[in-house]
Amino acid sequence: MRTTIVAAGTVLIGVGAVLLATMLTVPQLVGLGVWLACAVVLHDGVWVPLVTAASRGGGWARRALRRTAR
Amino acid sequence: MSAKLLDAAHSPARGTRLSVVIGRWLALTFAVCLVTGFYSHLLQDPSTWPGVTFSRPAWLYAVTQSVHIVAGTVSIPLLLGKLWAVYPELLRWPPVTSVLHGLERVSIAVLVSASLVEVTIGVINTFQWYPWPFPFRETHFALAWVILGSLLIHVAVKYPKIAAHWRGSRAASAPDAGRARRRVLALVGAAAAAAFVGTASENVPAVRALAVFTPRRPGRGSQGLAVNRTAEAAGVAVPADAADWRLRVVVGERVSEFSLAELAARPQAERSLPIACVEGWVQDAAWGGVPLAGLLEAAGASAGDVVVESLERAGNYRMTILPERFAWDPLTLVALRLGGEPLSLDHGFPARLIAPGRPGVLQTKWLAELRVITGGKA
């Protein structure tokens, strides 16, 4: 069952790829590739580290506040 | 290096349970977007799969497309939360342990990048800003297939973990982990709720001020109705008397021409129909004009799809196809009036199409020609 779903998923990705290949020109496909790559780089390389740093900072501030409150 | 990064990114809230809980919400919003998005695509491209779009109820498209925009916007905080929950997986070392594992990681990369781009361009598009080098509609549609496929693979691969964590278990996690997880869930849930209110309120007049995530408030524009594409933007200029303008109706070899005065002399009808934009805003308006079915009959037609052409010289929607079900719906008008007054130029003067259950971009303004086709042939 799971193998069948993986196979079906692969086919659907193929459908998407064929649609892109037929509807977009080569420069448009290259542009889309750049957007796809940038999305991952910005999310994983900038956004999540910022969120992680912010939550670290938030946790540190909360602990510091608790210490001063005591 | 990887261990240090993992340590820095550590949070007790992360874990399979958090992924499963957010993943379920995200699966729901993505599924809603998929169904409503495909419906909108079929309306805009009736040649791909004719016969599955409906002119009734007249508000059908207004609902499906509003839901699409709301669900898509709500997906953003859910997607960010989901990706945050699984971030340590990215930093795993070694990155690939077998060929199968490598393929799975590729499918994840496809899923993540396609999903991020899909929701990003979707939101930017609602602001009518197109800062990308590819066509929006085609790309948004094709990426939906890619996401559906890679998501099916993802769920199938992770199924044992999903099933194991479908129900929460207090014994399975330490109390502080449970607390931290609930804090993250509350944050993601609050962001999703804010996204919901900030978009869904756009079409609820009483709370419209809350629609902070939407660019256009219905009600702005001439004659109390919003305008996406002005006559100036479309390069259309028609003098106020429209003396030289004629609406051509072509049925086979027969060509009929109607002046504005001739259209106004025909039996008139008043209809309350919404303009429902692909960008998610909806506005009801009172239209007056000539029922299209009667006009087509007067020109010698009795059935068929209709090719609708605008005076616009360029533009993606200069020419559209009005499927038979919409063309012959008694609600469909060649509208001459809006709110009892002649159409303003921005609303399509001298005459525009208004049909139930269609995207606003297909409610062709500045009509020039209607050509009846049957079985795809002129």
C-alpha cells in the first residue's frame, strides 16, 4: 500500500514537471528554479536561525526576569 | 559541527508529536487549497476538462475562491511551524545513509521548496504584484501537482511515525517537553487564527477593518465597486456616446451588429451578481442590461460555447471562452448599467459580460465580439 502511494506520488510530481516543462519557457524555468532554491536557502539559512535566536533570547530574558523578581 | 548546530537548535518542544499535530492542520488547509484551486483553474481553462464547472449557485465561485485565499494564508504560519518542528532533521549527520534515504530527502526538498514558493507567490499575487520571471497561474497550478505528489510520498514514508503519534500520550514525553510543545502550538495556532481573521474578514462588511492581510477592500473604485484593471491600464478609450461602437455577434457565417442604442432598446433585465476575484475579494453589485441568451438567439444561435473578445489589444484575458452552461444561464447579462447608471469606462463601458459563478477576470469588460462555437469549432 505504502509503495503504491509512493509510486502515485512520483507520477504526480512527474505530471507537475511535465506541466511546467510545457507551459514555461526555458528562462522562466530557470527563474522558477532560482525561486525554489532561494526559498529553501532563505527559510533554512535565515528565517529558522533567526527564530531560534529569538526564542533563545526570549528564554534567556524570561529566566533573567524570574531571577530579578526573586 | 552538526552536533553543535543541533545543540544550538535544540528545543524540548520539537518532536514527532508536534510534527504530527501541525502536519494534520497543514494537510487540511493544503487539501482545501488544492480542491478550490483546481476548480478555479478549470473555470479559467475550460478546455482542459469541460463540464465540471457550474454557474449555479451564483455565489459558488465567490465561496470557493475566498476559501482558497483564506486557507492558503492560514497555511503560512502552519507551514513555518511544521518546518520549525522538523528543523533538526536538516542538520542530521551523515546527511544520507542509503540510496532510499537519499531519494526521500530529495522528495522532502521538493516538497519544502515547492510549498514555500507556492504560498509565497500566492500571497504576493493577491497584492497584484508579480516580481517573478514566470507566469503565475501556470506555475501555481503545476506546483500544486508537485506538492500533492511529494506530500503523498512524505505521508507514505512517515506513516508508521504518524500512526504512532496520532494520539498524544502523556507518558511518552517529559512534562516540560509537553509544556514547551503546547506553547509552540499555541503560538502557531494564534498566528494561524490571525491569518484567518486578517483575510476572511475582507468579505464581511461589519468587520472589514480587520482584513489587514488583504490589499484591496471591496467598495473602492468607481461606482462603489472595486476595479482591478482600469481602462487606462488596458489601453481602452471609448467616447462617452460610443457612437462608433458596435457589439458584433458571430454565429457561423452570420454576423450581427448591435449599437449601444439598439442594445438599450432590447428587453432589459436587472441582476444582483457578485464580482468574485481570483485574489479573494467578493462584491455584490446590481447590474442591468440585455440577457445574453436572448441576444444570442436574436443572432441566430440556439446552443454552444461563446468566445468573448474585448476591445483590449493585449492582456491575458482579452479573449475568453464562456462555456455553454454559463452563456445560456438566464442570469448572464451583457451589462450596460451598474447600480442603475451607465457603466463607467473602468467598469467596461459601453458593455461588459457578467455571468454567475465565474472569476472576475473572466467577466470581460469593453465587449467587442461574441462568437458562438459548437463542439470547439467556429
